[in-house]
Amino acid sequence: AQSVTQLDSHVSVSEGTPVLLRCNYSSSYSPSLFWYVQHPNKGLQLLLKYTSAATLVKGINGFEAEFKKSETSFHLTKPSAHMSDAAEYFCVVSDRVRGNQFYFGTGTSLTVIP
Amino acid sequence: DGGITQSPKYLFRKEGQNVTLSCEQNLNHDAMYWYRQDPGQGLRLIYYSQIVNDFQKGDIAEGYSVSREKKESFPLTVTSAQKNPTAFYLCASSILTGGRNTEAFFGQGTRLTVV
């Protein structure tokens, strides 16, 4: 069963406009949710995480995400895109039912147009 | 500086040869993971280990082997049985707090190419 669905494989925005990267998850237990960013041929860097505290989570570089249990969503947003935001973004879920493993979405490639 | 070190960054292998990818961490994390990344498929779990001298298969373990003799080290061997080994390999580690994963820390990856 798919644990994490990233609804868009590619997103393109103009510099200075808002960014929305969508993620839905499936979990039968209280999950931990993460967003990671990956630049070409690099490892993954944590942007932000939700681990059952505040549902609105603020991360690095102006990104934030809101955990909505009723919608099983954890969408990533940023008010104003910067050229340096162009990268691959991964939504990740982890919960105790599945042995605390990390399950990755297939990624969303963000392009920022000057 | 604490972190995860993967080596080498680039690796070339001839068909039929085994090759070992190194992963070392100095974060004192109990859990370590190996993932394979292919374009358009996200990251897929190969093996993971939550304690020294113990490890479990992930979703795509066939053709791979690991060892966990020390807490700091989790090497991955890509054997000749792996039919399509060309990929980007990522090592990660994590720590459990209150029974939950806090986050995964990643190395910079090794790009393996079979020639």
C-alpha cells in the first residue's frame, strides 16, 4: 500500500510567487512527517518535521507545512520562491506500526523561473 | 563535525564484480539505513539496522548484503547477483526518541555505474 503520495511530479513557479508542494499520506497510527530537499547529486537535507506537536511547522529557508489529520495531508508552502529553491523535494512518513521506517514519496521537482 | 560520510562519491564496477560502499557516522545513532535512488522512483529501502550485529531486509534487498559490526559503520556490498546496480546510493542514520524517529540524517551519496 502506498504510504506517501506526492501529487505533482513537477511544479514550476516564477521567482517571487508562492510555492505549494502537495503530499498525502496513509498511516494507521500517529505519524511523524518530514519534508526533505535534494539538490543534484547531493544527499537529502531536512526542511522541516512534524512529530505530534504544533500542526503548523516552520522550517528552514522560509518553508512551512501544515499537518491536517482530517485530510491526511502535509503540504509544503513558501510565500515567495527564490531561484535557489529549485531542487527535488521529498515527503516522508514514519510510524511505529511500520517499525519506525521512513517511507518516501516519489518526489516533486521544483523549477523556479526568473 | 558530526555527520555521515559515504565513500567513494563515484564508483565504477565491471559486470560480475562485487563492490562495497562505505558508510560511517559519528552521531552515535543506533539506526542506520541504505537506500537506492533511481529517477522518478524516490528512495527505496535496501537494508536497515537498528542495533549492532542485527539488520533486516528492506523492500529491495536482493543482490545486496550488509554488515553491522560496529555502531559507527554500515557497509553495503553490491553483489554480482544484483541485475541492475547502476544507481545513486544513500546512507542514513536516525535516533529514536520516545519510541519515534526524530529525523533521518543522510550522507552525500555514492553514484555507482556498471561498465
